[in-house]
Amino acid sequence: MYWRRESTDILGQFRAAVGRCPHDPRVRELLRALTAASTEFVAMWSEHPVQAFTPATKRSQQPAAGRIAFLPASPADGSAP
């Protein structure tokens, strides 16, 4: 439904998290895997989205479950990588 907007928001949050721990080998490996697996990820990553986490309802249309909505959460102290 809102895939492009939602994925851009999440990718921006991920990029902000990567900036907090850029030398973490787990982060580097995840970036390598995403880059190898998805040309769409590569294209979106090259746009350099950065966004702080803001709670917002995420919506999706799933083939088996139908329309779903959820409200993701993040640690309040920002300790998660």
C-alpha cells in the first residue's frame, strides 16, 4: 500500500543507526548482504536517506493476512544499534 514511503522511512532509520556504529562488523556484513541481494536496496541506499525514529503506524497488504497495521517501537534511550 505505502511500500515506497514506508521502506524509505525504515531505510533512513537504518542509515541513522549505521552512523552510530559504522565499524561494527555485523552492520558491515548486513550491508554487504543487502547490497548483494537487492538492486532496489542499492538504488535507495544511494539516495542517502537519514531519518530519526518517529513512531508511526505502518500499513501493509499481505496476501495471506490481508490488510495489517502495526506501531513499531524503539528503545527510548537510543541504545539499540
